[in-house]
Amino acid sequence: MNGASREALAAARERLDALTDNTSVDAIALADELAAVTALLDREVSLRRVLTDPAQPGEAKAELAGRLFGGQVGETTVDLVSGMVRSRWSQPRNLVDAIEELANTADLTAAQRAGTLDEVEDELFRFGRIVSSSTELRAALTNRAAGTAAKTELLRSLLGGRAKAGTERLVTRLVTAPRGRSLEAGLESLSKLAAERRDRMVAIVTSAVPLSDPQKRRLGAALAKLYGRPMHLNLDVDPEVVGGIRVQVGDEVINGSIADRLEDASRRMAG
């Protein structure tokens, strides 16, 4: 993407991050709904042209999206897609590509919350290598005469119980809806998204009371030094949280007061 589409995609990524920062948002359900919107707009060429028509006011396009998708998908998905159609897109297909990327990112966010993102990234890479080395498997997965159900069942037999659920979901969506891409290119794109997501470390912070801005900065800085990467804080409030605060980074959970945890982080950094 370039020009207006690149800017629109960047804004959409920020909105998705803001939505999924709220731990009450079901990232898997959001991914499914965004994938359904992708499939519809991929089929309906005239509709995606209307939703990206630069001659139409952004608010009018957002209202149309609300009427089309309201009741079909959740309010979170409607709000996200409505925001996207308010933006300018260089080409109508760029909008569909962007919604598909957000669907995949939402699935990767769910894996990140579950502490399995590293494994999903590794499994996507290894599956790509398997496909590259097996002409027979590649032919079966890309056979246009084979139905969606048959491909889904094949992938279930290959990945079910052997790979993380997020990996199976991402690969199944790619295989059953390739949208003109080669299987190798699609897997490479998914691997890149997973790597980008992994480099964006997220701490899920649940506190008994809202954190002040200085507390957020101090906690974020301490965690970034502790883990050696920039840290994004997903904030939630639960008056019943034990110890005043709970911090989860991947599968590691830190409990205790803010001051105690910062002091502990400083001691650990000092060795």
C-alpha cells in the first residue's frame, strides 16, 4: 500500500490496538467477524467501491457500513470498520486487504494474551517449510476444485492437537480464502505479522484503582528495562485484585503493590 492507503491502515492498526487494549474485548470473536467482513467485501466489488468512493463524505460511508453490518457482527467490529471507511483509500481493494490484516492481527493478539505467540510464530514458519518441501501437500491445499470443507478437514488432520489453536485458525483462513495469493506468500505474510506482534511486548496490568500517569510511566519504564524491550501497557481496573496490582507479561504473572513490584524490578535489573 502507498499514499492514502498506508495512512489509513496505520490509523486502523492504532484503533485495533486501542480496542484490544481492553481485555474484555474477545479478540478471537473480533477476528472471526473481521474475516467475515473481508469475505463479503472481497465478493462484492461494487460495495467496496462505494465504501471507498472519495467523492462520498466519510460519515455517509460510515453510516452505510453501520446499516450493512449492524446486527450481523458485534458493535466493536462495526465501529472499527466504520472508522476505516471514513478514511481515504488509494484503491478499493486496499480496504479489504487492511480488514483482513486486522483479522489476522486480532487472532495474533489473542495468542499474545494466552502467552502462545512465540509458538504460533514458530509453527507458521515450520508449516511454511513443510509446504515448500511437499509438492503433494501444496497441491492438495491449493486445489481449486477442492471445497472449503475438504481443505479444513485436511488441515485439522495435520494441525489439530499438534499446533496451537491460533495457528490452525490462521492457516485455515489463508488456505480456504487465499484471495489470489500463493500459499507461500500468505504464510510469509502471517509470519511477518506474528514477528511484528511479538516485538511489541504487552503487559496486562490489572489494578485495584486507576493508575496515575506518573505510575504508568514508572511501571512501563521498569518493565521495559526488565524485559529488554519497549512495553505496551494494557490497563484494566478490578477493585478485588489481590495486592493492589497484577501484571502479566506472556505467561509470567507478577502480583503485589506498585511500589513493591518496582523495587523488585530494580533489584532484578541490578542483578
